[in-house]
Amino acid sequence: MIKIYNTLKRDKEEFKPLEDNKIGMYVCGPTVYDVPHIGHARSAYVFDFIRKYFEYAGYDVKFVRNVTDVDDKIINKSVAELVKEGKEAAGDPLRSKVKEVAERYLDQYNREMAVFGIKNPTREPKATEYIGEMIKFIGGLIEKGFAYPSGGDVYFSVEKFPDYGKLSRQNTDEMLHGVRKDVNENKRHQLDFALWKSAKPGEPSWPSPWGEGRPGWHIECSVMSTKELRATFDIHGGGLDLMFPHHENEIAQAEAATGEPFARYWIHNGLLTVNGEKMSKSLGNYITIKEYLDKYQDPDLLKIMYLMSHYRSAVDFTETKIHEAAVLKSRVVTFVSTFKRYSAGEVAADAGLREKFIKAMDDDFNTPLVLAVLNEAVSAGNSHLAACVSGDEKAASLAAPFKSLVDEITSIFGIGTEEKKETVDNADEIEKLIAERNSARKNKDFKTADAMRKKLSDMGITIEDTPKGTIWRKH
């Protein structure tokens, strides 16, 4: 029985999908106007492992992640690039540049998510592909009295939707504090939000019954989620920063239009800080995914660091945590590579630890406990492999159930277990020293053998004697 903390209910609830063994899941995707950063990676990773765990549990998941490919930020970026290029920042040149910018950053987002092992969504709808559907949706809201045209714009009237605020649970004053102050005097109420925005001169726009314009941000997700899934679907996910006003507005639009409940379970991931501060370019602690990869090379270390905190909690990026993640990964990789050297057959995962793993994940995806189980499995497996190193190759069969569980866990969380092939310039020298040491051991010259081992260690080389010979790796 999987339990999920439902933000809408502020409580853990037993997860019961609308259809047996099928899940409809919608997650807010990127607004493609800039390079992705490590905060984007956390949100994408959280919903990736949640999706993969559902699939591991036997569910067929339709995973929809949208793309906002027209937006003020994209337009502003496009204008800036055209000005820098000395070109006209309006009309056809601007429309072409907006498309180019959106496609460029979407390609980069998807490439970098692939580096992190993030599974492709089942569907990745773009806002510009649904303009017609959005216009129909807005027209229906106007007909039902939930929206009103004003000065070329169309606004949703929050006063007509009595349940407004049920997700964020804020009063009117709190909500007013959390929204961008709109100087447009066409609104009847300060909390009313745009469904359709009239076009500014030279900007990309589409024809509508209310004049040339483009959709507001919130309407995109209400339309794409209900069209790609259904009026009522299982899970809606996104970052905690999207709860208000974005997700609140999605609920109001969708339920006003369809008359049915919108998403049944709301999952929000916590936000990211860097060394205790909000990540920001002005503070100089803004880390793009490319910058992270250039420095640390291994995407798994960032993923393990995320798993150290519960997905709903804030997570603080620090060098110390990356080091802790590296230590854990090294333990896992060493265990798996040692096991493979003894070629024991794979068997079912250890029942007791597997039950602990499933219990942790079923309890609102408790990844800190999962890492504890992973550590326990590695320790238990290593205790049996120690006998193999001493010459009892049959002991590998006792380690096999723990290796199988490690495989299951690392597969769901996308953590690599392959040992990197060591590349060193002095491999011939290392092999020569190992041969000299082994010859000394054979002749019972243990003083020389110990001296050779120390010399290798000083060179950064760890050696291990096995029944099949001496192996080495960098430490």
C-alpha cells in the first residue's frame, strides 16, 4: 500500500488510482528561456524516481511533462539577442527568434536530463501546439460566467470560484502578498488572473475572439493536462514554489470549466539552496547543470545528495554532502565489482531488506531510509565477499541476494554501479611492482612484499589478493 502526502489534504493518503494498475501523472516542465540549473535537476529527478517506483510496483504510468515555449521571459531573451545581433526585435524576426530560443533551450534541457538518466516523458506537449484548445477553453469559462473579457485581455474571476485557495490554504491578504502586482486596471479584483493577454506591438500572437494575443501561463497547464490525460486524473506534481499562484489557478480554471475535480493527489518537491542561501545569480551561487558536470563529472553524486533529504524537504547543496555521496557510491561500486569477480549466479533479492526498502518507498517515498537500506545491503554482502577473498568462492552465493537488491534500488534511482576503467600513465610500472610483490610473497619474503604494497599505496594504488590473482584500483 503506497501512501502519498497529498498537499491538497495536508495529510498522507493511501494511493488509489482511478483505474487499476494505471496512473495518469502530470508534472510542470520547463519554461525554456535559459540554461537549466541544479534546482531544475532536482525537480525532474524527484518525479522521475517516483514514476519509476510506480512502474517497479507494477503500474502503467502515463507521464506528461509540458513545455512552456512562449512566455514573457522567452520573448525578453529573444529581444535581447536580436538587439545584440543588430536586428529588428519585432514582427517576423522576433517570432522566428522566439521559436529558435525555445527550441535551443529545450534541446539543452532534454540533453542534460538524459545525462542524469531522467526517463523521457510519455508525452511532452508544447504550449504553442495547444493555442486553439486554450481559446476554446477560455471561451467556455466566459460562457459559464467564470471569466470576463476586458480591454483585449480575458481574466478569471476568483470571486466566482468559492473554492479558490483550497490548495495553498491562504487568506485573501496572504494571496495578494504572493502575486505579482498587476497595474492593469481592466481587472475587477486584484487576484483575478489573465487567461488571455492582448498582444503588444511586434510580439508573437494568435488571433482570438478577443483580439490578437497569447495565452496566460496558468491556462496552459489546465488545458494540456486535461487534454493529455482527462478532466480528473491521478497525480499532479511540481516544485513547492509553484503551489501559489500557478497550481491554485490551474485548479480554479479546470474545475470551473469541467465541473469535475481536477488532480486527485498533489505532490510538491522542496526547494534547493546552496550553502544555506537561495540560489541566485546576484549572490554568485547559481550553479547550472553544465557547471556542476564540469566540476564533479558524475551526475550520480548530485542524485545521491538529493536522496539524502526527503523529497518534500528543502535540500542544501554543499561540498560536504557531495563528498558523502561520493563515499556511498564508491562503496556500492566496489561491492558490485567485487561480487562480479566471483561470478555467483543472480538470485532473488534478500527478502528482509527488500521488505524494508518497499516499506520506506511506500511511506511517501522516504529516500533517506532507502539509502540506509542500500548501505545495509552493501555491508551484508561485503561480509560474505570477505570469505571469497580468503579463498571460499562459494561464499559469493550468500552475497547474491544482497547484490540483487542493490541492483533493484540503483536501477530505480539511476545510480551507476559499473567500475570505471582505470586509466593511468604508469600501468606498466604498477604491474611490475605487483609482480615483484607476489614473487616476494611466494618466497616468504614478507618484508619486501609489505614494502612493495606500501610503495603502491603511496602511488595511490589499492591492491586486493583474490583466488584469481591480484587486482588493483586507484584510491
